[in-house]
Amino acid sequence: MTQSYFLGCPQWQHSDWNTRLPPAQSPLERYSKVLNCVEGNTTFYATPSQEQCRQWRSQVPEDFRFLFKFPRLITHDRLLSGAGLEVSDFLEILAPLEDVLGPFLLQLPAAFGPERLEHLWRFVDALPAPLTCTVEVRHSAFFGKGEAEKALNRGLRERNIARVCMDSRALFTAAPDSETTRDAQSKKPRVPVHLLPVEAPPVIRYVGHPDLEANRPFLTPWIERAAAWIEEGKRPYIFMHMPNKGDALSLAILWNELLRERVPTVDALCVNDTQPQMGLF
């Protein structure tokens, strides 16, 4: 049965998941039996080979979606300017995955400010159909509800592009009493939660509190929003992050359980939960 929304983690392999995911020939195939999308963070740092992309395609079902990040060279070093050749080369390498590509994650650094918006529009307008993207910004001006944010939102609406919503509030309520929490708090952006209604599927990146149960009150409002989107016929992308990357699967399981209470037609995740979950005992 096709899941009514997309749920994933920042990666498809972690040693903590070995006893929880069903058996298969590869980590990606095991992951795709439980979750139906993944953030392609690997492409931010290094571009795979076309042969690797062919192998990935053979390991996932048709309804699976990869949301790859554009390489750091394009988004952070070039700031979307003068990277036409690098973009075309990157898309050519990913061509074997074309039918299972969700929107590309166009993650822009804090250095990408309002004065560069025209670079953004030229970049996304040049993407060949049917490829699309979703845009994540981190410059403070794009969260100030002023002219800069209005210009950003207007351009995204005109192109029916979703604005990635990063919700790191739960993470920053945690006491920095472990190395993993301190590291996550130093790397994840602490930005306001701004949603932009468009027809494109919403993209939510939730960064959790290290104590699994502490996430419940932060997830509750998102459950209601996701339920509304599903009832409207949209298929939102929901990604679960945790300070300890191995805990992301437990957070995804909790999220899906809460959503099933609100939307009974949502499918259960086929995981082995005979062992105690992180943060419950």
C-alpha cells in the first residue's frame, strides 16, 4: 500500500538500526522497506558515480523518493552564481534516479542574503523539467517579516516552490549536557518556524530533543498540520533529525504512531520494536 505521506531520516544506514529494519540485500533496501524517502545529504559533500546511482535505483521501490542536496560548491562556494556546468554535470550523474527524485534540497547558507535573490530565481528557472526543488534559507533577513522575506516568499509562490521549514525548537530546549547535543546545537540553525503555503508538497525538517518523549509536545502541532495536508490530498515530506543520528529512526516511529492516532488510514511502519526504545525507560 502507498503511504499517504513521505517520512524519512537524514541517512539510510546506521549501526543502531541493524536489529530494527527488515532483512534485505543492502542497507538502502532495508531502509526503504520501512521509510519512503531520505535526505540525500551525501551529495552536499561528494558526488556519487552514475553507476552508484543505478545501484541505488535498483534498491528502492517506485514510490520511494530521494531529496538530494545540491553540492556545496554550487550553493555555498558559488552562491548559485556561475555554476551552470557543475549543475548540468551533477544532474547528468543523477539521471538514473530521475523517476524517484523528489524536489532537490536547495539549502542556502547564511551568507546568501536578499541581494542575491536574482541568482536564486535564475537558478531555479533554469532547472530542466520535470526536476523541481525546495528552498531552505538561513539569512536572518528572510525571517524578519519585512521586504526581504516578502520578496523571497513572492518569488517562491510565483514558481510554486515550497520553502523548507526547519524546526529546531525542541533541540534548543535541551540542556547541553552531552557532546552529541552540544555538537547538534552548534551546527543546526536556530531560526523561527515560518511556513509558506503553496501548492507544492510541504517539506518539514524537524530536529528533535535527545529525550524521545520530550518531543511529544513539539510534534503535536505538526501532527495536526500534516493531517490537514493529507486530508487535502497533499503528500508532505517529513524528515526526522536527532542529535544522535541513530535515534532518528525512533523519532520517526514515534511520529508515525502519533499521526496514525489522528489519521487512521496512515500505514504502520514495519519495524522490529520488541526491544525498548531510546528514552522510554
